[in-house]
Amino acid sequence: MERTDEVLAHAAAARGFMPPDEGRALYDHAAATAEAATVDGPDGPWLEVGSYCGKSACYLGAAAQTAGCILYALDHHRGSEENQAGWEHHEPDLVDPELGRMDTLPTFRRTIHDAGLEGTVVAVVGDSQAVAAAWSTPLSLLFIDGGHGAEPAHLDYEGWVPHLAVGGTLLIHDVFDDPADGGRPPYEIWCRAVGSGAFAEVDAVGSLRVLRRTGPGT
């Protein structure tokens, strides 16, 4: 556990917006997914939608490294709507001064390098829907934490949930029951999953929701 503890400490200190209890829950459920794969669960790779600077990838990567699993970390690295200038979660030092656009990829790469996860976390740089349309490998874990606007959130759900194997784990971040606490799209896609009949909720920690795929459907 010494190596895992080291990566988790790095995750806790990494740049990003995930609270420690939610990050630890992310790790715990990823580790449980890996353990299930050794029994009768799906053993496909893992994928997160929305990596930003790599904090969540470190929590997931800690479990993936122990299990010998690959985590694909998908992001266009131009920042979501809420990361743009004038919005609450804008960080000016992440703007490319020549392009005048967000570029979180260098910070993400450094975070993964410093955590010792370069052999475990594979960066996929591109548009979520374009990559989803070309993807063909069943996933055993899917973490959705991309753009929180209505269109990107629902498109992430529609593009990636069909690739999650039965028995796989679906995690959705920033799900708030009270609209006063946060935007609605992550809550809406959680409602879609719960209402589809294809998922059973297994845990909720802060704004993180954890579901298990029980059957076909989206």
C-alpha cells in the first residue's frame, strides 16, 4: 500500500476542484471495480471524460496502477464553459498567452508524471463526441466529469454510456439535488441513468454518484 498511499497523497495535493472525500470515494470504487474484475465483473479499460489538470486521474490512476489496468483520460484541454474568462472557475495562469485560450494539457502531463502514473494513465486529447463515435472497446469503469453545460453533459452521457459493459461502474461528478448548490446537467444525466432501468445506485459521497450497470439501455 505504500505506493498507493504515495499516489493518493499526490492526488490530494494536485490542482483541481475535487474535494478529498469525493476523491477518496473515486479511488475506493475504482479499486472495487478492479477487484470485481478478478471474480465475475467486466475487465475492460477505464475512461474518464474531463481530466482538467489531472487530479481525478491520479485518484483513479492509483487504483488502476495497483490493478494493472489502463485509465484513458479524455479532455480537449481547452477548458469547459465554467473555466472560461469571467466564469467562477476560471484560472488565468492556464491560458496560453499566444493563443489566448485555455490549455491545461501541460499541467495535466506534469501532474501525471510527478505521480509516477505515465505507464497507467493514457491521455486522449480531443473532442469527447468524436472519440466516443470511434471507440469500440467495452469499458469496465466510466467517470463523467466533462463540460457541465446542458449540451456537453448530455452528449457525454449519450456518447459514452453505451460503451460501458454490464456490471461496470458509472461515476458522475457534480450532481447536486438542490439547484442552488450547482448546475443541473450533471444531475439530469444522473436522473437519466437512474430512470433508464439499466443502473442501480450504489453510493453517493458529496456530489459524486456511483452506479452499477445492471443491464442494457441508456
